[in-house]
Amino acid sequence: MAVAAKGKEPASDTIMSPGDMKPLLALSKREPVHAAIGITADGDGVILLNRRVRPKKLLAMLKSDASKAKIQLQPSSLRFGKAEVDTDYDPGMVRFFLNKAAPGNMRVKLLEVVKRIPYQKVELNIEPSFEDEPDEDAADAPPATAASGATTTTTDAPPPPAPPAMDTSTAPNTATGATPPPAPSASPQTAAPDFAALTTTLGQLMQAIPKVANGDAAVQGTLVGFATTAQASLKAKDAANAAAGIEALRGALAAAMEQAKLGAALAGGAGPVAYGKARLAWVAVRKKLETDLDTLRKHLLEFYKDAGIAGDLDKRYNECVAPVLANLDEDLADTLDAAINATDPAKRAKLVEDAGKTIKRYQDFVASEAIFAELDSNPFVPLAISQTITATLATLAKAVH
């Protein structure tokens, strides 16, 4: 990749930053996202992703963004299509399906971009049918601001489901401290929910529960709980909450599979290698916690932006969740880092003992705080924070001894 001038961000960041790209590639594990790609005159690969804007129109946005940022693109390099991370195929690979064959150096240029997210591989596939697709259809949202800097995870995330029916005139949301206004009533022209499709999706996810749980009664109980909640919403003909429940189950299944991978990686005893893996696992789960909390905050602010309470809502939300990150701090990562580098066996043993105590402190905090259940049951975005952190800490406790 061409080196950016001092004080100037790379061309790839100007088009779409890694921070904006990462959540979209995470979403692509469930459903491919639209993509437009190219190479600049300086030899930088550039990627623009979006869930709503059709590939052809997204390519037009890429050209417009580049023009406004005074970035010259190689016209012969421009392609459009879809991108996905297929965890069954290769969880470390970003797969592109493009309208036509790409230049020979395209894969390497795109790899330089996705490694910063980070993914370690890129695969380019040809799917000529994209040439026949319309620029957009009635289901597309109005085009986003052309400048890629305005493309955020909130713009590209699916709209939040309406909150469950409740007397919003008197019942404050404990997670925010604000009294939410009633959800707007559905338009009479809104398409009828496809309950058959929801039922089919839920059934497919439920079939995966025994395999993912792999005999772990606690994990199976958690997953069955998510499935039961979604089933209840389907029986009640509550499409919004049924869809949210299905996504919550999908997320819980993904989290359980990640925990299984972590357990396998940490199997084989203690020592610096195990401590290093444990440290990386905690850093990753804490980063995911930060991302999940920020995503929920953005959904809340977006949903209530016209209610006149955005400022107060944001303040109360931050006050409520601040103790979560403050208590689930970076002490464990720091202690394990010191244990990895300790040359004195006695000192290392003491640091490992301290790490175990820190894990126990985290576990006690998660078990005692109601905020985790409130966050996971929010009606805006499916979360499985409690399950993910609880399972991760249990696995780390076995490895740190």
C-alpha cells in the first residue's frame, strides 16, 4: 500500500475507515453486504460497503466520494458486487463476489485493507449476474450522504424493532433512566409480516442448539431460553419481537461457538502460551462489550431523536453503563501480560494467582448486577452480553491456574 503523507489518512480510510467496515463485515457473517472496490492511482486498494444501497449505486457513491476527497481511481479497476465472511468456509477470510474478473493485483491491494480490521485472507469470485441488477429498488433506503465519512454503523444497521407493548407513560427504562415515548403505530400500508419465514428460520436455528451446546447443560439451557422467547412471540403474532428473538438466538449461538473455540485453544494446561491466549481472549471480549454498548446507545438515540430527550437519554445511559466497563477493566490483561514476561517462577505464580482473583471479581460483578439482563433484553438490538462474558470468564478461570 502506498504510504500516506504525514498527517494525511490513507485513501482506504478516506473512503471507509476500518471502524466503519468492521461491524459491516461482522454482519456479513449472517448475510452478505453490498460492496464496491477499486485501486487508486497511487496503488491503494479501497473498499466501500453498505447493507442497503445496491452494488451499482454503491459504485457510483465510491466514485463520488473519491472525487470529493480528490482521490484518483483507476477506472479499469472498479468493480461492484457483494462481500461476506463465511465462518463455515473460513472465518479469517473476506470473500468478494464481483460483477467481472478483477485485475491481478486486486486481491493483494484489498488484503492490505482488510488486515487492519483484522482479517487475514481475501478471495475474489466472479458473479456476472450483478451486471443485470437494478441500481436500487423499492426496498432500498434513501441514498446515504455520498461522503463515506458519513457512513456509520447506525446508517447501515437494520432498523430497531419497536419496543414491546407496555405502558410507556409511567414505566421508565431502567437501563436509561428515561421514560420512553410510545412506539409509533404501524402504517396501514406496511407489508404483512412473513410468519412462515420467521418460523422456518427459528426452526433451523433450533436444530443447531444440541450441536453447539455439545452436552453442556448450562449452554443448552441458555440457548433454549432464547428459542423459547422467540417461539412465544411467534405464537403471539408479534413479528417485531419474534424477529428480535431470532436474532438474539443467532447471536447466542455464535457466542457459544466462539466459546467452544476458546476452550479448545486453551486446552492443554497452563504456562506462558496459555496465559497469552487468555489475555487475547479477554481483550477481544472486552472490545466486543464496548462495541455492543456503543451500538445500543446509537440505536437508542436514533429511535428517540424526535422525542426531545436525546441529551438526557445519552447522559443517563452513559451513567448507567459506565460501571460495567469500569468493573470489567483491563486489570486481567495487564496481569497476564506481566505473568507472560516474568522470568522468576515465584513472581509468575503470584501474578497468575492475582489473575485468578481478578477473574473471580469479574464473575461476582456479572452475577450481582441486574444491568446485564436489562441490556440483553433491550428491544433495539439483540445482545448476549451476559452469556458471552460469563462463559469467557469460566473458560479463562480453567486456564489460569
